[in-house]
Amino acid sequence: MEKILLFNTKDTEKLKKLVLPMHIKVVTIDSADYKKTIGELVKLNADKTSTDNPFTGNIPDESLMLFCNIPDQKMDKILLNIRKNNIQITYKAILTPFNSNWTVLRLFLEMEREHKAYLSAKNNNNT
């Protein structure tokens, strides 16, 4: 099933309207579920998730959008429309067999690490 998981996003309704014609399910993940693995969250069918053992720590300030089983053509269209509509999402990721075993917090940390590495490489190329 084509699905987008949203973490700590402000423009959730805009995003839902944007992908509605593409028949993609959008699920907003509550911070209480940040201890769960990405794979567990992808399998949930509810519009919102819940947990018996909620995460209660500090949540990241950044937002994250995770594409799950979205064909490249649709993903490109979504990303273009996000830019056109000035929707701010800090990190965008794709579900992989590798990251499906990570918790949400681990995915955030990895995205932050990759972003810092990208900025460092970009700065080194400009000097």
C-alpha cells in the first residue's frame, strides 16, 4: 500500500489534500510512538497511531516525511508540489529494508547526520 508517514509536521492537512488525488494514505505519527520501529508504524492501518508504552522524552524540532512504497513518478510529483506550495518539511526519507528496523528516533538521528554531512561537503566544495 502506498503510504506517507508524517512526523512532527505542521502542514499535515495541506499534504493530505496534495496527495488525495493520488490515492496515497497519509498517517500522522504521534510522538508517543517514537519508540516503535518504522516497520511497525508502516503496518498500522489506523489514521493515527497509539502505543501502550509511550515515548515521553524530548522530540526532535525537525519534521520528517517518510515515503512508503511510492513509485518514483508519484514521489517526484509530490516533491515538486511541496516546493510549489512552500510546505516546509525538514527531512524526507524513503522506507528501505534497512531502515524499517530503526525506531523513529534513530531515523531522525540518521537524517540529521546525513544533513550535516551534506552541508559539510557542500561547504568544502565552495571553498
